[in-house]
Amino acid sequence: MKHTILITGAAGYVGAMLVEKFARRADVESIVGIDKEPMPDNFHNEPKLIYLHMNTVDEWEKQARAQRPDIVIHTAWQIRELYGAQDTEWKWNIGGSDKVFDFAFSQPSVKKLIHFSTVASYGAFSDNSTEHRYTENEPFRKTDYLYAEEKRISEEHLKEKYEKSDKHTAVAIVRPAAITGPRGRFMRIRFGLQASLSGSLKGRGSFLYELISLWVSWVPVTPRWLRQYIHEDDVVGVIERLVFGEKVNGYEVFNICPPGPVVRGADIARAVGKRTLPIYPWMVRLAFFWVWHLTRGRIPTSPGSWKGYSYPIAVDGSKVTRVLGYQYRYAGPDAFQYTDGEYESYVIEKSRKHKNDY
């Protein structure tokens, strides 16, 4: 059987990787890509791609329906909070997701819906333990971090809509840890933790650049902060398994995060060649408050996000191995530290770093 796959967020970090990977497969007839951003330059010569330059809140359904997709993958999301525009963000994220879910459940051709969620919605709270690993059976918790809260609500909406549907469309939800790899760190430099700590921020000479460079000349570390990473190749690998491999029945949820050690502040400091600076959560909260308002959101320090840099969230990602048979290729710390992977060719030679070299 040849597949027609609809991918929202097709110009984004994960969506674009899925387009590139799946377009190379002989069992994929066509890909319908939806994104509010223009088509990436490297997609213009892709004959399998039908690109709809639209937001998911726009009227894209008629054009998508005409292609009769059998798989829908929802990656589109406004991750960074829009300063002073929460209503717009809600419309894009929650309203747009509702339209994608309604489309998948109303179209007879759609047999599978894959939705990207996040581990952040388990909630970063002061009573979290560095030893505990959240499983898919544990509930999300309400939080004042808008990204995590909107993802929590979107999962609630998806579950409600699935229960009311005729169940002809199976659902798989993936909750990734922080995604990284050579594409994320070098091809799509983002104004976030990895870019700021590694010195790969754009905008040298600007006030924002100098402010953040001063802020992270050391690596600020709170006592119980930790992070888990998943390599971008493993994210694509899990989705490829969900689409073309093991059959998913009903409604399934998967944390996707490799087993093994988490990343602590000292690990990040070693990886980027800096020293640690011990700080406390109240300091992070105060700094994030002022930076958020002084830069009007240009630096992603939105309300509630300080908790993710202060308190631990760690998950158990073994279900994809038990249920789908997927074996992770990269350990979390290696994904952050080295440039091994499918997109390493885009990393300049002097910046390449291989685990086997050490």
C-alpha cells in the first residue's frame, strides 16, 4: 500500500525532517504539508510534496481532503509564547489542533493520527524528585507555563474527540524529551538553552546578544535541575515506526526518551567548555521576569518557564521499545554533546565532534 501523509508544521524543525525522510520512501505516494511559514527552499523541487502555505486555523481542509490522506501527523505548534498575544496563540495552538483532530476523525481515508505533545506537561514543581521517572500512566498537571498547559489541554481535547468518534482512526501521542542533534544545533539555530550556552546565538553585537552572552558566560545551575534529551534521528525513527511499522490500535501514548543518565548542569558545562555558577530558583524566576518584559518576549523566558530550569522532570521512555520494538540509537547526553547523525554533513568540519573520538 502506498501512503498519502498529511504533516502539519511541515516547515518546522521536526516536520521538515519527516517530509525529507518520508519523501524518499517508495511506499509514500504523496505528502501534504501545511505550515504558516513559506515553503523551505529545499522543498521546491520535491515532486511528492503538496505544500499548503496556511495556518492550521485557516480553511485548508478542502484541499487536504482532495488528496485522501491515510496518515495525519500533527507537529505544528507556536512553542514560544507570543508576548501580549495569548489569545492569538490559543487560537493557533488549541483552535488549530482541534481542526486537525476533527479532520482526522471525520475523514474515512484517515486511519492513523500521530500527535506531538511534550514531557513538560507532567509539570516542573518544587516537590519533584530527581529520581522519579514519569510514565504514560501518570496524569499531566496544570501549570502556569503556557506551552506545557496548552499541550495538556490539547491532549484533553484529543481524548474527548476520540471517545466521541467512531474509532476508525487510531491515535498515537508522542511526548518527546528535549529534541537535539546536528540539525537542531547547527542548521536551525534557536534562541534557546543550547544556542545560548554553546555560543551559537545569532545577532552578534546586538544588545540582546551581549545581554545573553554575559548571562551565560558561566552555566547557571540550580541544585536539582536536570534535562533529558532525545536525538532528532530517534524522533524521526519512532515516527517512522509508528507510520510504517507496528500497528497501533485504539489510543496509545508514548514518552519518547532514551534510557540512561540524565543531563545535569555540570554535564552541560563540560560539553560547552564553561564553569558552573550555583544559583537558586528564586534567582532564575527574578531574572526570567525582567528579561521577559525588558525584551518583550524576544528572549524565551515566559511566565512559568523558570520552573523548567529549576525543578526536575524526568520520564521513562521504554514503552516504545516494549510495544513498538524501537531501539534508541543515541543516549541523551550524547545527543546533546556530539554531532553524530543524519544531518552531520551540515556541520562545518571544525565543529564536528564524535563520541568515538573520545
